[in-house]
Amino acid sequence: KADIAMYHAKALGRNNIQFYNDGMDQNSSRRFTIANSMRRGLDRGEFRLYYQPKLDVSSDCIVATEALVRWQHPELGLLAPTEFIQLAEESGLIVELGEWVLREACRQNMVWRQEGMRGLRVAVNLSGYQLQHSRLVETVRKVLDETGMPGELLEFEITESVIMQNPDYAVEVLNEITNLGIHISIDDFGTGYSSLAHLKRFSVNTLKIDKSFVRDVENNTTDAAIASAIIAMGSSLNLKVIAEGVETEQQMDFLRDNNCDQVQGFLISRPLPADQALKVLRQKCIGELAQGREALKE
Ligand code: C2E
Ligand code: MG
Ligand code: MG
Ligand code: MG
């Protein structure tokens, strides 16, 4: 790749060689800095969780949040997961980072639970490396035990491609996880290649329509057809369907008209630090709703 860039740069003249080199150096030196400061970042507690609400369409209540990791890097500022998750997988540090994310998400959800949001669940993203190479089930049991979190309030988001890397093993692990009461969502659904045969081998709870289909759903007939087909399929398989990346009222109207169960996106709320997320949670009635439900059960 570097050679091709050099070749083109040479064809364009000397200054361009300089330009290409600088660009590549900056990029790889940023990656190098990120990869090399991760150990220290974990030790110093530089990672943060942001929470993005999931709204139930028919009740207009927030029923869950998704925990999204960020890194408050001392030199580079606030880093998005797209800049460091893959590097964390390459170094194996994703196992430790993932355990921190899980524990912190459960701890925070229990704090909110104590503040009255009793039915609120939290979703945690799992990468392929975590599923294949860590003692995930053991870690999950330990964290639920230590935080007092009911398994039923935890959800894992995994992509189809993560399952397809090693379907037999993934199915085995996911069955153990669902036995703990934990819910499973298929993230970015529709972007991976079809794995319905594998998906029926464990209990999936939710399909999450990828935001690439939501973006132009009002104008692009193919995207609209895909989104409504996923919703129809989910409903006939008895799965919940959630749409991610909802930014406009028009997208929201389409999803409501097509009976999508839940929505998530900037229209409802951006991912927020816990203290700011709490304000949004308070506005959207989860406390009363969930308490009402629990009261009914008692
Ligand atoms: P994802 O799980 O599919 O998360 C959705 C991404 O879309 C998030 O980006 C979120 O901030 C962004 N998003 C939410 N609403 C909107 C919207 O209305 N419009 C647009 N354009 N974007 C929206 P983020 O936080 O940068 O995360 C990117 C990816 O990094 C996630 O994709 C997930 O795959 C991964 N990730 C995040 N946190 C973790 C983690 O703790 N562990 C692992 N293994 N992966 C994580
Ligand atoms: Mg996700
Ligand atoms: Mg997603
Ligand atoms: Mg995504």
C-alpha cells in the first residue's frame, strides 16, 4: 500500500512524495501512540462509558441504554472506539478493557436502579476476540455476582460476523450466556452475510437494524424495503426489532408506521456521560413505568 502511494507520489513530483509521507507518518504514529499507551490508560482509569438510550416506540419510554466506550487520552483528547477497539483486539488488551466495560456498565445500571429506574437494562457491545478468546462466561458470572446485577437486565450486542467467525463455538458460549438470563441483540443487522441457520441455534432476543439502512429510509426504496423486511421477519420470528441511527422525525415516522419496536439515535439522544444520561432517563418515564410493572407483579 505504501509502495503504491510512493509510486503515485513520484509520478506527481517531489512535493507530493513529502505530502504522502507526512500523511502516512502522522496516521501510523497516531496508531502507534494509541496502541502503546493503552496499558497505561487502563492502569490510570482513562476509559469512560457513554450511554445512549433505547426508546420503546409504543410507550414512548426509555427501556434500556447502550454503553459505548470512550478513552479520555491525556495527549490525544477524547477518542472514539473506532480508533482503539481493533488495536485493543490485536494486543489482547480487549479482554481487560471488555471486563472493565462490563463491570462499569453493570455498576452504573445498579445505581440507576436504586434511583428508581427499576426495569432499566443496559447493553454492552462484545467484539469477536472477547467471544472467542476470553473466559467470557466465567467473567460474566463473576461481574453479575459482584455488582448484584440481575442477568435479565443485561444485554449483549454482537454482530453477525462475530458469530460467523466460529459459529459452533459462538453458539455454545451464547447458550451459556442466555442461560444466565442475559439478552442477545444482533448488532448492525443486515450488513453481515445471512446466518439465520446459526441464529436459530441460540435464543436471540433482538435484531438491530443497521444505521446505513435508516439513513435514507424515507427516500431510498431499497433501504425502506430492507428495513421493513427486517421488521416483518423479526415480528414473525417473535424477536424485537430496534433501529439505530435515527436522526430525523421522518425516519421516526417511517419506523413507527412499520411497527418497529424500539429506536435509538441522535433524535432521541446522543450517547452521554452517566450524569447527563440520567436527566434524559428521568424525562422519559422509565422509573414510573418500571415501578408500575413491578407493583403489578407483586
Ligand atoms: P455500534 O454498537 O453499532 O454503535 C453505534 C454507533 O453509532 C456508536 O458509535 C454511536 O455513537 C453511533 N450513533 C448513535 N446514534 C447515532 C445517530 O443517530 N447517527 C449516527 N450517525 N451515529 C449514531 P461509537 O460510540 O463511535 O461506537 C462505534 C462502534 O464501536 C460501536 O458500534 C461498537 O461496535 C464499538 N464499541 C463501542 N463501545 C464498545 C465496547 O465497549 N466494546 C466493544 N467491543 N466495542 C465497542
Ligand atoms: Mg451496539
Ligand atoms: Mg450497531
Ligand atoms: Mg455499528
